[in-house]
Amino acid sequence: MTRKSKQFSSNKVIHIYTEGETEEKYFKGLRSTAEFRAAKSLKVMPFCEGLQGLPLMAHVKRKVKQVKNEEKPDEVYTIFDKDELSNEEVQKCINDYPEFHIGFSNRSFELWLALHFQEVKVAKSQKQLEDIVSEGLGKTYKKVNDEQLKVIIEHLEQAHQNAVVFGELGKQSVKMNPYTNLSCVIQEMLG
């Protein structure tokens, strides 16, 4: 069964904060897709270098408070990886910041990128995830490479299909490896 492509609801203002530059460039690249083309109110903020987990969430909260009233976002998304965070800290991010939508991947954002090319049903090392992306690209994957991210984004529909098994972010999912809710987050943005 083919899913209908949703269009971005351009009447809401969305801000996206990411922990890394690859994530920032990926979400900026999404704006050029048919689904997001009308997304003049989708703003990808500069990545928050060195911040992850609770420090990232606190930083985003401060940044959102600094936004002028007429530019305040209707929705805020924070995108980060499990990396070395404890399950408890990830759960605390969810519990302590209910006003923010969280896009989360365990092990790393490269899990989401790998899903653009194939299913990932068992835990993989960072190198194994990067190898899957390289194989899908037909050349060695390079983080933050705009051209490669553009090619990866062309396979977004496949990523949604491959990620369907993961579902929403919750108490049990933060413990799962592999896990990502980025498909759900992107669908949520499309409203």
C-alpha cells in the first residue's frame, strides 16, 4: 500500500534544534522536498555543538525564551542521539521538557540515515551504520556533506517504511537499540 504524501502545514512556526551539524544540514535539506517546500515557517537553528541530553534541553529552553514574541515558535523540536547518555537521562529529557518534541536515535543519527537504504533490526556499531550509508550512496559516507545528504533525502519514503517498526518515543523505547523516532517526528511536523 502506498502512503499519501503529506504537505507541510505552513500556518505553524516550527524551530528545530540539533546536537550536531549533520542533523542540522539534514533538516535544512528536508526543506527542499515537495512535502516541506511550503515550509517558510520551518526554521532550523544553528546546531548546539557540544551539547547533548539535559544540557541541550536547557540550552534550547533558554534560546526559545529569547525569541521575540512575534517570532515565537508554535512547536519546538530537539534532535539528539543516545551516544553515551544513560537511559535515565534520556527519560528525564522527555519528562522534564514536555513542551518540546524530541527526535531521538540510539545509537546515532546515522541509524536514521541508514534506514533510507535498508532496514536495521539489530544493534550496529557506528562504523557499521556508516558502512550501510556508504553502500546506499555507492561511495564512502562523509558526515555533513550536503551533496550526500541530498541523495539520502531522496530516499525519505524508504526510511519511513523501514522505521515503521520503531514507533513513538517512550519509557521502553529509550532502552531499545536500534531505535529512532525520527520518522514519527517528521510526520508530526507535516501535521
